[in-house]
Amino acid sequence: MKKIKKSTLIGILFAAIVCIGVCWGVSYFIDHINGNTKTQIEAQNEMQKYSEEAENTMNENSQWYQDELEKYKN
């Protein structure tokens, strides 16, 4: 059997590390685009909470406005 040179072994190891890094980077990039990172999920949950609060406030204000209009119609 033929011996493998030290430089060839280092090259193969370097190529494997680069390949793993590129695959991880592409995976992270895809998660970032799809909105699946931890920070993006937390931001989406917070936006949902504030959206529900705003909807409830708008409904309360709308009801108050309708009540005020009813007072002056009669």
C-alpha cells in the first residue's frame, strides 16, 4: 500500500472543515430567510402579543364611539 503524504492528509482535513462550514452557513442562511432563528421567533411572538392588545383596545374604543353616537341620535 502506498503511504499518504502529510500535506495530502492536511489538505483533506482542511477541505472537510471547509465543507462543514459551508453547509452550516447555508443552513443558517436558509433559516434566517425563512424566519426560523431564535430572535426572529421571539420577535414574531412579541408582535403577535402587541397586535392582540391593539386589537382589543381598538374594539373597546369602537364600542365607546358607538355608544356616544347612540346618545346623540336619540
